[in-house]
Amino acid sequence: MDAAPVDPAEILSLVQQAPTGVTTAEVAAKTGLRPSTVRSHLDHLVGAGLLVKARANSGLPYRPAWRYRPAATDPAPTLYRYLLAAVLQHLAAAGDDTRSGAVHVGFRWGRLLGRGHHPVAAVMEVLRALGFNPREMTSGGTGTEIHLLACPYLQLVRRHPDAMCGIHAGIIRGVLHRTGEPDHDVVLEPFGAPAACVVRLRRGGTCRPSPSGR
């Protein structure tokens, strides 16, 4: 494999055509390139600001594969981005598990942000305030699914994908904890739906649909 020259534009085009993003293995299967070659090109495109990468943050001991998708405009206020960047730099300098530390920071932040007694409504309120443009898609016996139609922090996601998704998952867990919902019933799946990241609130027995529905 890799006998023919690699065209990064072809790889970029494959990512742009995938509504939920792609993994290294998926691109390798379509192009016939070695996964290591594909990974190198994808990460170069991330470094150039053309792609972002992230993976599900479920608190499980294993880590899912990176998923890549096109970058978008980052509308978060500059000073706020600087604050988050400083937090991420501090976590990285601490030398511990950056992802775990990010979840812990997000959890404490969510505890401060959470208000009200209805868990799903409280999560939706915080996600709106943070600029994620959330939409509650389903609510049933097994849980609630929320789609995040915007991410104001993609510039930071490009630099610290695991940590940023960890902070956001931690925030949701903190909000749920504040309202009495078990904090381990959260999965954040980046690029889990076309043009959206997906939050899954797995029912621990108390999570109910929000009063406003969607």
C-alpha cells in the first residue's frame, strides 16, 4: 500500500463528505492507505485548522477512536477562550491524566452552574448559556438524547480535543449531580449525528423528559 502519492485534498474531501465525521480506519479503508499514513495526514489537517478531532467521553476505561470532521467558525468570546486555554495549560503542566482532570474541573463548574430541580431542563439551560444550541431529540425509558448543534470552542478543541470534551462532559455531570441525578449517567459523543455532537443521559431511575419537550 501507499505506492501512489497521497493527495491530502482527497482525504480532506472524504472528511467533508461524512456528516458524522470519519475515523482513521474508515479513511484507510476507502483510500487503501496505511492507517499510519492516514493518521499523519489527518493530524496535519487538524494542525492547519481545517479539521477538528474528538472522541466519545463516556468515562469508560477504554478510549474510542478519534473522529475527524471539518472545522467551523469559533464564535466564543476571546477573553473566555483565554480563560479556558489557561485552564487547559494548567492541566497539561500538572502531569496527571489531563482528560480525568478536565472532567473534574468541568464537574465542579457544572455544580456551580446547575439550577432548578428538573435534571434535563437544567442541563438544557446550561448548554444554551454556553452557546451549544442544544436540541432535545428523544426522551424515553432508557434516557434522553440531546444534540449540540453548535460548538463555540472549536479552536480549543483543535488544540486539546480530549480535555475540552472532558470539560464539557464534566459540566453536564456536575449539573445533573446538583439536581440529584447520578453523575455517571452521561455520554458525550463528538460528531455522533450529522452536524451535531450528541449527549446521552442514561437513566439511573430519576431522569425524565424536560417539561418543555424540545
